Amino acid sequence: MGIARARSRIQTLMTEETQKSLFGERYRVVTVEGDRLVVRGVLSGNILTIINPEPEIPLTAEEYPPGKLIALTDPSTAVPN
């Protein structure tokens, strides 16, 4: 296996691991700030800021109250409507 191919495979594996850890964890809502949802990983403690991809449907504190437990889904694996 060539060096370039080995590097490509390592990058692919790293991306897969990142996706597994990101979408395999549960998160608690910290706050809703306009079009952003701030969450903290229950196990990792990592803070993520999620930007609303559909600004015409606003995020609200009623829908995402602080402390609410959520899980993220991988949009690349979602079934198309």
C-alpha cells in the first residue's frame, strides 16, 4: 500500500471514529441562542454549538429547555422524504 493511500485510509478511519463518537453520545441542552442550540455531551463534556439549518423554523427554549436530554442523528444516513 502506498503512503498516499495509507494516509487516505487513516483519514477515513478518523472521520468514521469522529462520527461514531459524535452521533453515539447523548447531549444535554445548555441554551438556545437565536438560531443556535448549545449542548454538552453527557459522557465527554464536549460543548457543541449547532446552527439551525432551517431558520424559517426557529429553535425555541420551550422545545429545547435547559437540561433536556437529546441525541444527534447523522444527516448522511437519514432516509430522504
